[in-house]
Amino acid sequence: MKISIKSLFIKSHWLILITGFVISLVLFGYVFRQEQERAASEFSYHANEEFNRIGNRIESNLDVNNSLQSFFESSQEVTRGEFRRFVKSILKRHSEIQLIGWAPLVSTEKIELYEQAAHADGFSDFQIGRKNQPETTDRVTERNIGSFRRGSRLFCIIALE
């Protein structure tokens, strides 16, 4: 059988075309896989960075709690002014913390004294009122102390400022 140059030329074109196509597919698969691995690695890196950043912020905020605990344990009595000065620097360094409240346990014998001290510190509307009704004129007694709370929304508003 005689093979002509023309048919040999056509067959070699097809062979080159098919070989080029196969090589292109193999290279595409290789580059695609490399790009996927690079993207996954980059994602993993950024995810770990974010995870570590969040973990560090949580740990830092837990340190704030430990600092507050140590602050109270190192003193017989913490005054409103001492607490405000201590917390002021914490709030400046931790923008994610909106409020650190100070709510000392006040015995019924000291309620009036405590309210007077709050008034002297500039909280003129401060009073200890009935739970869910801070504007009440009822007074706290030994008998009804469970239904009262330290109250004044003004305290929280000033603390947020």
C-alpha cells in the first residue's frame, strides 16, 4: 500500500493537534490544581490569622476580668471614684468593651448612706428602687429587699459616655 505525502501530512497534523490538545489538558489540570492549592493555603493562612486575632482579643478581655478581680481583692472597699479611674484606662484600650458596671452590694442599713454618696458624686437622680420600676418611691426594707435593685438608668448612660 502506498502512502502519499499528502495523507502523511494530514495524519501528522492530526497527531500534532491531538498531542497539543492532550498536553494542554494536562497542563491546565496541573495549573488548576496548583491554583486551588495556593488559594486553599492562602485561605487557611488568613483564617488562622483571624482565629488567632480573635483568640488574642478574648484572652485580653479575660485579662480585664482578672484585673478587675485583683483590683477588688486588693482593697477593703472600692469607691466609685477609684473604680472610675481604674476602668477609664481599660475602656480606652479595649474599644470592644462598651461598659464595665460597678454595682456594690449594699446592706439595708447602708442604703441611705449609699444614696447620699451617689448624690454627692453627681448622680442627683440616683435611688435604689423597685425592680422594673426604678422611679418608685417605695423604700427598701428587710422584708421587701428581694424585689429591689440598685437603680438609675442615668448611671449607665454616664458610664457609657
